[in-house]
Amino acid sequence: MLDKDVIAQLIADIGDDVFLRLSKQFLDETIERLETLLACRSQAAWSDLARHAHSLKSTAQSFGLPETGQQARLLQMAADNLDIAAVDAILPQLISIASAECDEFDVMRRGLAVSSR
């Protein structure tokens, strides 16, 4: 579930036009980052996985996707601790949660784009 207060504050801080542009970039990069996380897992690149999880955590929270941010934080900690069983449990959850929150975010974003015209 999106944190509408965080999103509203971000829009107030940067304006509708900039928000729409940055939020599209955020969604595109999030899709790429999820693919990168899967690749890091398959290559056992734990430090890269932790770094990408950290980046996802930060951006997701900044754009009002708290559950994605929380799961990314857990994944980062698991990768940092080389807890492979936890990585294997958390990564699919993160992908599922991030996909759902990104879909919800995109619907909200598109509604804002229509109302801004």
C-alpha cells in the first residue's frame, strides 16, 4: 500500500511536472533493478545484491512504496550477512510486493498526469 503522505509531500516539494517525469524514471529503474537483483542472486554476487537492494530501499521509500522499501532492507541485510536461505526467501517476496506497489503507483501517477493536463 502506498504512503500517500510521502507522495503528496514529494509532489508539493517538486511540483507535478517534475514528479511525473521522475516517477516514470523511478518505475523504469525499479523494473531494471528487480531484474538485476535476480541476476545477482543467480551469480551469487552478494555485495552487488546488497548494494542494489540498498538503492531500491532508498528510492522506494522516497517515492512512497514502504513495503517495497522494507523488503529491500531485509534483502540487503540478508545479502550483507551472506544468509542465502533468507535471500532466497525474501527475493521472491520483494519482487511480488514491488510489482504490486509499482502497479498501484503507476495507476496513481497516470491519474495525476490526466488531471494535470
